[in-house]
Amino acid sequence: PKNALLSTLLFLDQVFWLGRSGIYKKKERADLISKISLYCWMSSSVCTSLVEIGELGRLSASMKKLEKDLKGIDKHENDQYQAKVQKYNDRSLALVKASLDTVVADGLLQVAPKKNQSPCHRGFWVC
């Protein structure tokens, strides 16, 4: 679902830019499509957050099992344990990013009915 939502976002975002450039003349429809594309982005970010939460849980259980296996040995010297810690840190950072993307999308959706988003706000998610 995440990739489908992102693909839909990228497609619908093209209509937004066509409307902003004046090529697509139906302003109300372009605004509606822009709002739908933001919902797709927010939904994709929520899906990413759920995937990352699941992976963090799986990694946590795996690390606890490895800790039991390494009883009596310094776990910080073990390469396998260090690799799992690194993966856990990477997944945690991805979760933070997905959560921030969700908050930004929600904020843009609250602004959307009142006025058009400036291009710098619309392009922020690409960075």
C-alpha cells in the first residue's frame, strides 16, 4: 500500500503543478486533487511508521535473544550484536522521519482549504 500511495501522490502532484503553472485551468479541481495527493502522502507516512514499529519490535526481540545467548560475554564486543544495534538505530531514525512527515502532511492539509501552498512547502517532502 505504501508504494501505491506514493505513486498516486507523485501522479496527482503533477496535476497540482499543471494547475499552478496555468496549463490546467480548473482551479477547484486542481485544489481538490492537491488535497487528495496530500492525503496519499500522509497515509504513506502512516504506513511507513507502522512498518518501522513492527521492525523495531522484531529487532528488539532478536536482540534480547542474542543477549541471552551472549550471557557472560561483553555484548558490545560482539559484531552481530553491534549490527543489530545499528539496524535498530536506523529503524528508529526512519520512524522519526515518517512521524514528522505525517505531522507536516497533516499541517498542510489544515492549511490547504484556506489558501494554496507555496511551492517551497509542496517541494519539502521531496528533500
